[in-house]
Amino acid sequence: MSALPSVSDMTKLQTVKYANLGSLAILVFDYCITFSEEVRWTWFKPWDVVRVIFIISRYLPFAGVGITAYYALRASDQCAATLEGYIIDVISIVSAEALLVIRTWAFWQKSKRLLIGLSVYSVLSVAAAIAVDLDPAVLIPGEGPSAAGCYFESTRNSAVVYMFLAMFESVMLILTVYKRIRDYKDLQSRIVVTLYHDGMFYMLCILAITLANAIIGAALPIAYSNLFDSLQLVSHSVLASRILFRLRRNNERVHEPSISVTTLDTANYLRPSSMSMGRIGTTSGGQGI
């Protein structure tokens, strides 16, 4: 875009600004209605890797979206993209994706091979995304007295970044569906239903927003490139947190105190149907499954 955007471009950029501010409202609203769940399911649990990742994915987006809101609302013609904001966005999305990886890992009976594979794939995806879009956002000062604040615009490379993210999320969806069909087709454990159906719904929502961002970045006018940028950050935080809340709520309902959902240790729940039913008649020598 040129240094002096047209009236049409400024209208589009203003729409993007409103969309980013709306995402902040969604984040605050969801936090308010889920705060009691956070207190119940996380505050009094032991500190571990899952809780640390949850805290990052839950609270860091407030800083990322807050920085966006600050630049959108402040009355100044000094607009410069900050490295801090970019780093916060990356860490927030990566931490939310880490919760989804842990969920998939738990559904796969804590397979070390799967965890290593997804970890390596995630590192490569993040590295590729950063390499493709090292300067992801441009802040444009408003023109005229009624156009206060800064406007946001990305390059076409942002579409490639979102495609990397969409492919990673699609892999986790496919792995979950495959495991469900192969091992848990006839198993109706409550924890399996929660891990699968709720997880699939939330992950599909996240994937839909990621694909929408990829399409916007590739096909719509460049002024719309950041339309759902903050919504991407917010959706990852909100939906990944809800997956964790549902898991822990479900764990209490099935009354299994020996199962620690704090670390997502769901091996007893997630025993494949072939192991839990097909071998009962052949294990009479006192050998457990």
C-alpha cells in the first residue's frame, strides 16, 4: 500500500481496527464467564508443565491484544510495529497449540513417538513461519483529525504463515480421528467422549479461523490482511483453555481419584477396546492388562 492510503483503503483499515478491538472484548468477556472454572480447575492444582503452559496461553494474549488496542486507540501519528508485540503473539499461539498437542498425546495413550514427532513438527512449523514472515505487521498512522490511532496491515506472506498453522492443526485432527476409529470405536468412556467430541469441536473452530485468515491474506485486498489477526490469538487462548476445563470437570464426574488430569494421565480411561474386551478370556493367570 502507498504511503497515503485512499479513502477506500482507510475505510477497510478502520474495519480491521474495529475487528481487532472486538477481539479484545471477546477475550475479556470469556475470561469473566470462565474465571470461576479457572479457579476451580487450576488454582489449587500442583504446578506442572501443563499448568505453566495454560497460564501462558490464558494470560499472555491479554498483553498481545492489549498492545494492538493501545495502538488502535492512542491519538498519535507515531506508529511503529514493535518486536515485543510480535513475540507475544507467537508465544501465545505456540502455548495454546502446546495444550492441543498434549490433548492429542493423551488421546494416544501418552505415546512418546507421537509426542516427539509432533514436537519436532511444531518446531519446524514455527521456524518456517518466522522465516517466511519476519516483518509481519505494518502500522499506518491515521490521516486527518477523525482518524486517530494506528491502522494495521500485513504482507501477503501472512497467508503462508496461516497455512503452516492450518496444516499443523489438521495433522492433530487427523491423528485424533484415526485413533478414535482404530482403537476406541466401541469404547464409550466419558473421558474418551470428552477428549474426542469436545476436542474435535474446539479444534475445528480454531482451524476454521486459521483457514479464514489464510484466505483473507491471500485473496482479499491487502488492507484486510489483519482482519482476524487478534481473533486468531483470542480463539487459541479461549478454546484451548476450555478443553482443559472440560477435561478436569469430566474427571471429577467419573470419580476416579487415582487419575491425575493435572498431567493429563488418562491411560486407564484410554485403554483401547481391543485390550479391554478382547483379551479378558485369555488372562486368567492373574496377569493384569
